[in-house]
Amino acid sequence: MKFLTTWFSDNPLVVDTNKSVWYRLDPRKWPMGTQIGVALGVLVYGTLVIWATQNAPYLDSSVFAYVGVFATIIVTAIAMYGTIAVEREKRSFELLLVAPLKASQIVAAKLLRAVAPFLGFLILFFIPMVGFGFARGGNATFGLSSGAPFWPFVFGTLLIEVCVAVFVTGMSLLISSMNRLGAGALGGTLGCLFVVYVVVPILAGAVSPISRTLSDGMVSYHPFVAVAKLVYPSSSVTDSKLTLIVSPTTHILLGALLIKLAATRIAKDRAPDGKVTGVADA
């Protein structure tokens, strides 16, 4: 596809971004504080995984699904909120605005920043979920106390996390493009996520006594509801098929739209006189 070629193959920023990613993944180039922090994190994570696997008969794989979705939201937001705002704060983003680059190419390079940490994060949560399943293999439930099919649950959860990551990436990128301070971008991103994932469900609960259909529709997009449907397929809280279709679809479509809007916003910054350039290519 032509747009993939424009975004990545012919994008000079992608080369620099890839170098930056590999640089950050090289422990030899980390500051001492980062090395100690990562070592402690690996130690704690390994200890928790071993403990959880040993106690698998008394625990449930769904715990890691809910924690994984929540962590996806937070990790992606933290990884992406400063992609543009922090660069503006440091006055390095202006160099990109005057470079012979399309707005879409700038956005594509920024998107790559979220790929490495997110893939690593998925692996970290995939291991304990599957480990639970094999540890409980002797039981009829094979990882889930509800007795729901295990592998559809695992891959369904991964799909939900990927779609949620696309949405949070788009939202973080758009809000970052609208702010000139990193603190403002972080606050705006977390505030919007709080409204989407906390305030709206609360409002849905308030509406439930009036209209159960409206209430179910208001929360059908929520990733926690979708995960709950994977764990308890027979639950009557919301329609299973509707939730498992609406939640991933809504997140990935809105994420793509927000990424497009971020590219449009950057294109406008490159034309302060009002003549927007590059939008068609974004």
C-alpha cells in the first residue's frame, strides 16, 4: 500500500526512531538508576509469576486479564503523552515542522515509540495467563474458574489489549499535539481516559434503573466488560456478541480517527497563516 510506503519505507524519521528504540533497549547504555530499577522490576515480576503459578489452583487467569488491560491503558498513555508536547517544551519539535516531511510521516515515527514497550508488555502478561492454564491443566476449568474456554479467553484478551492500545495511543498523540507542556499533555490524557473508562460507566449505572438497554449500550465499549464476557460467556449483564464486537471495533476505529486528527493538527502547525498543508497526505 502506498500510504505504508510513505509512512515507513520512505520516512527518514523511522530510521532515527528505530535507532533510538534499540538504543533504549540496550542495558549497557542505561543510566545506573535505570539499570537498578529494571533489575528490581524483573526480580519482583519473576517472584510474582512463580508465586502465582505455584498457587494456581486457588487463583484465576482472569486476574491477569483485568490487570493487563488496565496496565495497557496506563503504560501506553505514559509512553505516548510526551511524544510531541515534551519536544515542544524542549523546542526540538520545531525542527521537524520545518523539515521536508509530511505530517503523516512525523506521526508514523512517533507511533513507533509505543511498539517496543507494548510488545514487551504483552509478552509479560501473556506468560502468566498461559502459565496459569497449564498449571491448572489437571482441573476441568483449565485456568478459569468459570469453566469458559481457555484459549479463546487468552487470544480474545490479547486482541482487546491491542485495540485498547491503538485507542490510547491515538488519544495521547492528539492531546500531546495540542499541548506545549508535557505536564499539560499528561494531565489531559489521564483526564480523558478517566472520563472514558470511569465516568461513563458510572453514568451508565445511574441510567440502568431507567433503561437497561441504554445502560448496556453505554458500557458495551468498555474493555473490562468485554473481558468479563470472555470469562463469563453466559452472563446476562450485557449481550456477549454485541460486547465482544463493539469493544474492539470501537477502540480501533476511534484510535485510527484520533491518529488522523493528530496528523491534521500537526499539519496546521506547519502553516500558521491558515493554509493547511500536508493534510491530504496525512
